[in-house]
Amino acid sequence: MWTALSQPPTPEPRLQPTNPATLIVAALGSAAVAWLIISTWYGSMPTLPWLPAFTLLALALVEFALAQQTRARIERKPGRPGVEPLAVARYAVLAKASSLAGAIFAGFSAGLTLWLLVDGQRLAAASRDLPAAISSLVCSLALVGAGLWLERACRVPKRPEDDKPDIQ
């Protein structure tokens, strides 16, 4: 407990780097859900659309470009303006959300793709849906990668004085 004369303890940062186990569990869970849904209702579903794959790819490209720009601005490369700290915090939250959403979509697409390859071979519609499922999987993985890259780009590099031991 701190008193009025002492300073309160310095709070630890609350936004931690994304844990790979979280992404893996989310992907495996959504893959299992996809397998159950597809195995139950595939016959009554319409053809898989291509729009989700294109949307995920567009998000991944935007986040990759944002990561490149943010990293250059944080490192204060020549010709780049400084970066607003609040913007970096927002980018970090966007990156964490995108990597998790990408993992969920990747898991769902992987479950769908596996079902189409394993159980869907006897159905004619499976061969039509397989390219869209594979492209959704690839674009989802690209979003996970872009989100993790943006999250890494938002880290503030260590300053040389941070490595020196405190002399008291």
C-alpha cells in the first residue's frame, strides 16, 4: 500500500504481444466448428463466395502497408514525419484484433478445405467450392501475418540508455 507521501507503483503495460497459443486455439476451435457445420448442412448451402477471400486479402495488404509506414515513422527514417503515440496504440489494437480474426477465419477455412478434400470428394459441388475455400485459407493466413507484422511494427525500439545499468 502506498501512502500520500510515496508515489503509486508504476502500472505495467496492459497490452501484451499476441500469444501464438491464442491464435492456434482460436484456429483449431473454428476449424472444428466449420467441420461440424459443413458436414451437417453442406448439401443445402449455396456455392462458396469469393468475396471473403478478396476482403481478407485487401485487409492484409492495407495492414502490411501500414506496418511498413509505422515502422519507418517510429524509427524516424529520413523523410518520414513523427508518429502520434495514440495512433500507434490504435494500430496495435487493430493488429491484435486482425491477427485473431484472421486466425478464426483461417481455422474455419482450413476445416472447410479439409472437409471438401476428405468427405466432399463424392459431391460434384465440392470441386467447385475447393478453390474458393483454399483462397480464403491463404488470404486468412496473410491477414494473420500482416496483423502480427503490424503489431511488431508498433513496438518502440529500445534506446541505448535503457541498456545501461542504473548507478545509485
